[in-house]
Amino acid sequence: MKAHTAYLWMNTSERYEIVNITDKVENELKKSGIKEGLCLVNAMHITASVFINDNERGLHKDYLKWLEKLAPYSKDGYNHNLTGEDNGDAHLKRTVMGREVVVAITNGKLDFGPWERIFYGEFDGLRKKRVLIKIIGE
Ligand code: ZN
């Protein structure tokens, strides 16, 4: 079995942002040389997500709107912010959107459904964060 590990550095220019990272994951898969196996991609920070869905701009706006309704930004509306932070909403948003995805690798390619792409969801941006890519197989 082979294993390939890579870290992507993210640094969004907005506090809330959804970034398509599919090309970067495919690039690491190519480097790995693995033809059959599994690819894990996870956010390494508790205020950011990795998820799979459609690469459609309207949907991304809908996600951010929906998340803002579920867990609106509020400096003093969260117990977590009593620690002096202001990102209580971001922790909740991250939990809803998930920590990681696993994609099967078949014939050297990410074995997606027709419209599936991998996204990084940032909910407390404007700073450097990492995403882990771990590919195992042969
Ligand atoms: Zn926090």
C-alpha cells in the first residue's frame, strides 16, 4: 500500500467563503500515483469545513444565507464568545457543514457522481488555515 500526504494552506480574503479545491486534490492524486484507493480531505481547523456538492454560485450563496439564519454572527450571542473570541457562530456553521470528505479512487481518478466537487467552507477567515489530504491505496 502507498500513502500520500499533503497540506493545503488556505487564507480567504472574506470572513465567510466557499472555495472549490477539487483541482488541488486532483493534483495531489496525480502526484501520489495511486490508481485504486481512498482520498480523505479534511479541514484542520474547527471553524472551517470540507464538503462535497455542486459547483454552482447561487447554491454557494444559498449555503451562506442558510447558515447565517441557523447561526447568525453575534459578538455577545454565544457562550463561546465569553472566552473573548467572536467566532461562536463559525464553530456551529462548521459542525453543520462537516469536517471531512472521503472520495473513492478508481483508475487513478476521484470517482465522483456527475456534479460532485470538493469545497472548502470558511466561516472565520482572513487568516491562514490548513486542509489535510491523505491518499492511500496502490
Ligand atoms: Zn472559537
